[in-house]
Amino acid sequence: MSLRNKVTLVGYTGKEVETMNFDNGTLKASVSLATSDYYTNAKGEKVEETQWHSLMAFGKTAEIFQKYVTKGKEIAVEGKLTYRSYDDKDGVKRYITEIRVDEILLLGSK
């Protein structure tokens, strides 16, 4: 077990899970996850700060996403950070950071 590239997040999904089947039979699931932190500003007001994360999962983990995860579902995930780039329609290089999920825990009520 390596701790070199490990991410653990707990949050709420922001949309329905999108799935894709590859020619080799592998299933990929993608969804966005919102995590929130809270702090008190200089005026003493409680402020919520939300970060959005792109999640992707493959194989059996993707099947769990497909069957049990819906928009607004609270989940905990563990995985690793991945980076990729692509050229958009205007030829501009775009960079994407995603979390490749290895484990998922379904939280909250059914």
C-alpha cells in the first residue's frame, strides 16, 4: 500500500452518474463531487467554501456507481489524483485533474 498519491473525499454528488462501455467490455463511471469546508471570517460570520471534484471509476467500482449513486447522494471515496490534457476545438491545450476512485462508501439515508 502506497501513500504517495492517495485522496480521500466525503461529499455530495452534483449530477447523475455518466457511464461509458469500452470495446473491451470495461465500464467507466464519471460524476462530480462537492466537498465543503467552513471557516469564520474577520466579521465573525460562518462562511462555506465548496470545491468540486471530478471522479472516475472503472470495472466493479464503476458498477457500484452505476447501480447505487444518484444526484445528491452523500458518498466517501478513496483513490488517487490523475492528470490529463487535451486540445479543445480551438486548438488550446486544456488540463484536467480527476480522482480515480478505487473504493466507495455509500453514506446517508437510502
